[in-house]
Amino acid sequence: MTDGIDPRLARRRRQVQEASARRRLRWMIALLVLAITVGLVVAVFQSSWFSIDSIVVEGDVRAPVMTLLEEAGIEKGVSVVSVRVNRAEEELIRDPWVAAAEVRVVWPRSVEVTVVEHVPIARVRIDEAVTGEAGWVVASPQGVVLAVGEQLVDPLVELPTGVTTPGEVIADPLSLGALEFVAALPIELKPGLVVRPIEGGLEATVQGFVVELGTARDMAQKAVTLAALLDRGVAEGARINLVSPLRPGVTNPQPLVETSAEVATETTVSS
């Protein structure tokens, strides 16, 4: 017997150690290649080959779309890889003028943005007793406050509101009914249009005619019926009743009846 290790066992141990070393070396080489590949990919995507050189915006009229996109990290020279579409759309929607927005990356170097803006439809009187200020807000058909005090549209809704912050929504049913009525009218009937509250609902002055609208129901149909009546012709000074839009009523002004005293006076003067 000797104290030495069996040559076959020693050889086997060396083979196992060498195989383990080779595996570690292969893993290190694979990780190095992966790191180099990732670095090259990142470098390529961060290069000018994939930097934004075109931002196309459709549908914007009043919203500061380009400024909002910059706040979301989208501007010329930035890599398209860094564009976060959801973040950009959320940033756009925060603007009170924007009703909907879609942001698309068009590879390799473009971004396309489509914006749908709220339409200003009427001014709504501010409730001075609530806010301490007079004036009006400009609202959309859905009641979204778009601006304060600006003369963007002519129709006036005389239903005082305390909602004066752009982006907030007027939720009063009568006000929403009035806005729906204004939105559904043809544009030629909107100059000078005023909608006001009365006992039992709403009343409007349209083209000099007093129109009883009743409750805030079927307002779009009432607008269509009114437009058809005025298109056919209504006597000057007539009152129009649209409480039931399918059965409208028109009350013509009554002629002045001369009293007997007036007739006698006119006879005496003529003789």
C-alpha cells in the first residue's frame, strides 16, 4: 500500500475540473456576447437612425399638443424606443380641450398623433352668488368647461353654474338639456340665441321667436322640429311651443282691436 492517489482517480478528478472550467468559460463567453449584443442594440436604437425626425399631429385647434408631447418626453431628436404611448395619451387627455387622443410610433423615425377636441357650443352664465364673480364659462355639448370669460361662441345659457374650472363638467340636467338643444340647432339659428329657465323647464329666444321647450327631454328632437318650423315660415311675433316636439304648437300674435272711443276719435279727426 502507498499513500499516493490512484492514477485513474486523479485523472478522473482532473477531467471533471477541466470540464467544469470549460463550462464556466462558455457561460462567461455567452454572457459577454449577450452584453455586447445588448449594448450594440441599445446603441443602434439610441443613434440618429432611430431618433424622431417627424411628428405629425391631426385634429388640434386649440390644445397645445406639441407642448404636451414634450412634457411626455416626445420631441424631435429623442429615440422612438423611449416613447411611452400611454403616458403621452394621458398627458394629452389632461388638457380640457382634448376629448380623445391616440399616439402611434411609426418606425423607424416618426410619431403620429390624432386629437379629437371638444367643441365649444355655448356660454353658460356663472352663478355670482356662488363664485363671487360675474361672467360666463364656455362649455361643450357634454357640459365640459373649456374656458372662462372668452367670447368663443354667441349662444348664451342663462342657467347659473358654479362650475368654473376648465376640464370640470357641468352636471345640472337643465343646463345639459340646454346645451344639447343649442348643439342640435343649425348654425344659422345660433346667433343671438338665449336659453333661460322658466317655471316647468326651459324657454329660448331663437331668431326673435320665443320658444317654450319644457323639460330637458328630447332636446335634439325639439331643435330639429324648431328648425323645420322656421324653415316653413312662422308669423312674426308668434310664440312656439315645443313641449311635445312631435306635436308643436304655434300661437300667432293677436291683431290689435280698436276700441269704440278710438274709432270715434279717428272719425272726428278725419271729419
